[in-house]
Amino acid sequence: MEHCWKAHGLGNDYLVWLNGYLFQSNEFTSQMAIRICDRHRGIGADGILDPKSSNRADVGLQIWNPDGSKAEKSGNGIRIFAWWWAVIQQEVTGTAPFTVDTGSDVVTCVVEEATGLVTVDMGTAQFEPDQIPTSERVWGKEITMPDGTVLEAYTMGIGNPHCVVFVDNVERFAEIPWRSWGAFLESHPLFPNRINVQFASVTSKGSIEIRIWERGAGETQASGTSSCAVASVAHRLGLVDDFVEMKMPGGVLTVEISTEWQVRLCGPVEEVGRMQMRL
């Protein structure tokens, strides 16, 4: 029997796999991720959070996508994992900061149980092709979609890869086939490890609305790293200030960008409950 704890960040839901942590049971596998994340035959989730030991942080984490692939990073996944570690497992006293090793890097988290908010220092925004990675520089690069539409794309990395496309206004989201464009871009030859795709409309110097096509998961209601990616690209282009509200179908996250391109993410976590499934 597989035991999981579930929570969501603005509708972006993750399961913490408890068997390995609590019972020291068998290693998690890609096939287990696929079956558990299935929304019709499993518990259903946008990903699995597998706790690990770490010699460079307070706790380690492996993130699994619902297609069975491993993810380098997830802003909402980290925030949910941080809530589980601090509030459910009570491994943290009060609002003391603690570190999580995601495999790609180490991030610092602060959990405020009273407000339901989790803040994560997500690391440094990266823009060089080998840091993202991309096969060549993609910054204002025109990419042709299968329907003949030409999109202007911008890429960055925040521990995982992102491709940002700007649209004229929020109303355009209902008019354009952004989901099929996102699926096409996810596996484009320019991106050797595939890529997360965001379509963004800047509504003010402190606000952006986005739609998200997540690598390995498809359309999601919200995404932490996607929020960080869009805010960073928009800030580098001079479109927004250093503190930005990221508005998504699931709700709002805030992103703060320092002069050294350090990125901080903040938003709510809501517990769903503990569940079990027979594989």
C-alpha cells in the first residue's frame, strides 16, 4: 500500500510519497509516478515529491512528473514539500528558515503556518544557453508553429528550463491555441531536455497574467518556477519592476528579483489530506 500526503498551491497539486520516508520501503519508480498521478485510476496529482537524505541541506527532495520523468525543480512542489516538512512532520521550529536539496541546487524556505504562506529563495535566474540549457541562444528568437504562426520566444533557467512567449493582452488567451503551441515548444529541437512553456501578458509594471504548459504535465493551474521565469524575463526586458504579482487561473504568486538576479517566490499552500493507494 502506497501512502501519500497531498496539498496544492493554487490548484497545482502534489503528493509527498510517505513510504520511503516513514517505512524505509522500496525506491520510487517512474511507473509508480505514472500510476499514482493518474486522475482516473490513481490518486491524481501534478507530481510526486519523494523525500531524500542530503549531506548539503536539511532535507533532500526528488520531484517526479506525472509522465514518470524526473523534474529538476518545481516552485509549488518545493513550497508544498516545505509545508509538509515544517508543519506536518514538525521538523522545523516556528518560522525558522531551513534548506531543501532539490538535486539541481539548494534552496532556503520559510513557512508561516499562521498565514498559510511559504517563501522560497529560488536561486539565480540564468540566461546563458548552457545554463538553461538550449542548443543556441533563444532571446527574441522567432519560432514557427505547425499552424504557421511565428512566435517570439525568450528562454531562461531557474534550476529547470523555461520558454516565455508574450501576448498582446489577456483577452488573447481565449483566442490563441496556446496549449498546442506549448506542447509543440516543449519538445522542440532547440531544447535538449524539453522545456516548460509560458504565455504571458504584462498588465502593469507590477503584474503579469500567464498561462502554463508544464513539461511532463501539460496545462497546469499555477506554477512557481514558471512565475519566476516570466517575471525574470519581463524584468530583464524592462517591462516590470522587481516585485511582481503573477496571476494564473489558480490564483496569485508573488516574485521578487534582486539586483543580483536572486529570485524569491511566495504563495499559499493548502492541505488536502493523507491518502493511500494499492499498486
